[in-house]
Amino acid sequence: MTTPAPLTFRHVTNVDDVRQLLLDIHAAVRGDFGLLERPFYSVERFNERLTSHSSAPGWEAVIGYAEEEAVGFAYATPLGPKTRWWEAMREALPEGYTTETGTRTLALNEVVVRKPWRGTDVAHRIHEELISGRSEERVTLLVNPLFSDGRLKARYEAWGYEQIGTQQPFPDSPVFASMMRTLRTS
């Protein structure tokens, strides 16, 4: 890991203010990994998911900047009482585990960092900036456990996440490891 870059953060709750920026960063990052040709990772499909996620109450994004350049972002949405987040789980979870109130669980939908800043702790710093001011009890995310030979999943584990099962939320998506991290006890 190289020396951490000096960062500033911009918190955003209106996707229209940053939609094109998020699409551009998504395209650059997914393109670096050769994923844009896969339908699930296309810019169009990402934009559909971004629209859906950002329409939910409590959606928030954090964009990290090194000087004036946007280097990455993370965004999340609280899971409401009628969430479909847990429907694709392949394993049964304990009774009550998937009961959502809109304030219990934050779903971390994306964390992406442009190539020059990978390996500099920028992703973790953006992630922590996003969740640090949240009031939810826990945060969940989905990660492809095969991506980067498991290194990405291991990175989330180092950040305090534990795998609780697997799910495939879309027919063309990978089978993701579903992970959870406690933020605070109620």
C-alpha cells in the first residue's frame, strides 16, 4: 500500500447532482476490469440500479476527491419494511434477522475507486466517511467472492464484515457473498 492520498469528501443526497459523475467513474472502474461487456455491469444497468437505489428514502453517496479530481465513491440506502433485499438469499437466516424498519440496516450498494488510487486506502476511507454519520444498527453489502481471487471479499472482512450467506439478486448477476457489519447496538 502506498501513502494515503489527501482526500476531501462530498456528501450527496440528490442523485441528479452527481449522476453523470457516478456513471463516468463506474464506466472507468468496471472498464479497468473488463466487466463492461457483461450485461450486469454495463453502464445502462448500473444507471437503472442507481435510479432505483437513489429513489429510496435516506439514499446517500460520498464522493472522495484528491484536490479537484473525483477519485471514487460509495453509496448506500437504508432497507425499508418492504425491501426485497433479502428475497434472493440462498440460505435461511435466523427468525427476525431480515425484519427491516428503515432504520435497522443500511445497504451499501457500491464502493468504487479509480485505478491510480487503488491500494492507497481510499476505498476504506470513503466507506468509513459514508457510514460514520449513519444511525442504522448494521450495514450489509454484496460482493462477488470470486472477484480478484477473493481479495475483495477479504478486504471487506478486514473492515469488519462477516459473510452471512449468499444470494443472486438478478438472473444475470454473479452469486454474491452477503456480508454484514455491526455499526452500533440498539
